[in-house]
Amino acid sequence: MRAVPSPSSPPPPPSPPSSAARPCTLVVCRGCCCGDAVKHPGTDHAGQLARLRAAAERSGGRFAVRTSDCLGPCGQANVVVVQPSRQGRLNGGRPAWVGFTLDDASVDEILAWADAGGPGLAEPPAALTLQLVEPRQG
């Protein structure tokens, strides 16, 4: 026989988020060179970050955005790392480092890829493959 909670019983605590639902994550470098208006004066760095965050909010949890201190490689700033979701990782997806993210077209391509599922679930847009860079070593 199953116990029925009494009306005065407190509701059960919410379940912790499932690690199985970890979304594709865009890690936006905002260290020494990335996001630097002196190094890249023609780029709206704050506007880019706001666009990425707004798109993540509208995605309903399909992808997330966070910032990081310097990720390197500084010579290819602005850097965004597109991390696979848990399912993307299970499908063989690995983090993709996108350099030279300095214009709206680059942000559009990154958002399109993240919205499609990111590494392991969708191929990057062709133009974006030209911006993939090697991560900082060591």
C-alpha cells in the first residue's frame, strides 16, 4: 500500500539538476586580450556578450553561456570555446576553440551551431571551421 502525504506535509525538495541534461556551453574568454577595446577597437565586446547571453536565455536551456578569465591563445582573440553537451560528448564531440570572434557574422555562426546542438550533435557552419584554433597548451 502506498503512503499518501497528508495535506499538511511539506512538498518534497526539488530534484537536483541532472548531469545528463548538461547543455552545450559557450565559454567566452574575457581575459587579458579578449574583450579588450584597445586591442580590438572596432568590436562591440559588451554587445557580443549580451547577444550570446540573450540567445542562451531564449534557447530554453539548449545551450548556456559563461565567461572565463584568459583562455589563451591571445594572438587569436576573441576566443569562444564551444563545449559539447553531455549527449554531444557521448557522441564523440569535443570542445571546439573558435578564434577571431570579432564580428556579428562570427557570433551568428557560433549561435547557429550551439542552437543545432554543438559538437557531437551538429557540424559547425562551414565559415566557422576557418576560425577553429588550437587550444593553449600547458
